[in-house]
Amino acid sequence: MDLKQINEETEKINSYLRNCLWMDFEVCQISFIKVEVAGRMDTSSNRYAISIEFEQPHFISGLLCWSLDNSKDFISMASPSEFSEYNEKFRIDNGKYLFKIYMEDFDEPFYIAASAIKSTILIPH
């Protein structure tokens, strides 16, 4: 996946979540093939509103459950300095991107290094 496709996918996610007043997220699947992060509008329901899959993950740092911080974009690419910092510590494989997800009430974002990202909107606005 190239950078243009990454930016299009993250903008699709951010655009959808800008219209949400509330959403709870969880890491619902972890394997060497993919990490799935899914959000739902009501924790009493098992129905997800959005699913985000990170392909070929290399590194994860963050909570397993959190709430949407709708004061800023939900997901972005980490800055070059953040990438350098995490690459120095965890030797991120070539071809991986470092994604940053903001969480409500936490200063430190959720980070994940992966080769691609794909989202599915399960409940449209």
C-alpha cells in the first residue's frame, strides 16, 4: 500500500468519525496477519459501527479499549521524529507505516506499525 492510499483510508476513517458524538473502541483481534480495531456506539451491543484492519502488524503500543476523542482527528501517520523514536526502540520493518490513534483522556496515543490499513463502515450515519 502506498502513502496516497494510506492517506485516503485514514481520511475516510476520520471523515466518518467526525460525525460521531461518541464511540468506544477495542482491539478485538490480534495476529501476525492483522490487528483489528473496532468501534461501537453502544457498549451494551455487540454490533460494531466501524472496523479498522491493520495488515502485517509489527508493533503495538496502547490500551486495548478506549473512547473516541472527537476534539481531533482519530488517526494519522506518526511524525518523522515519532517514527525515528519508535524505530530506534523496536526496529520497525521496512515497508511499515507507524499509525497514531488519539484516545479520550490520555495524552499518549495508541501506536501501531503495519504495512497497510483497511476500514469497513458497518453502520453508516
